[in-house]
Amino acid sequence: MAQETVAVEAGVDRASLVRVERGQQDPHLSTLLRIAAVLDGARLAVLDDA
């Protein structure tokens, strides 16, 4: 899943997502939960396609 897609679906700026991935920014818990929900949904979609 592309960073832009994750950012849009999680409701965060792509640049912020990149900083979180690099450990350069400490996001709020609510932001982490939204990102995790998007990524978990993507993981489940991949498993459903298998």
C-alpha cells in the first residue's frame, strides 16, 4: 500500500506519515490507531485475496 493511500485513509498528511515511519515525529495515540487500522485493513484484504 502506498504512503499516500495510507495517509489519506488515516486522515494524516503524507509528510507526517513519513516522519512517523522514520522515527522523527511522535504522533498522538489517536493518529497511531488510525494508521494501524488502515494497515490492518490492508493486511486483511491481502489475506482475503490469498
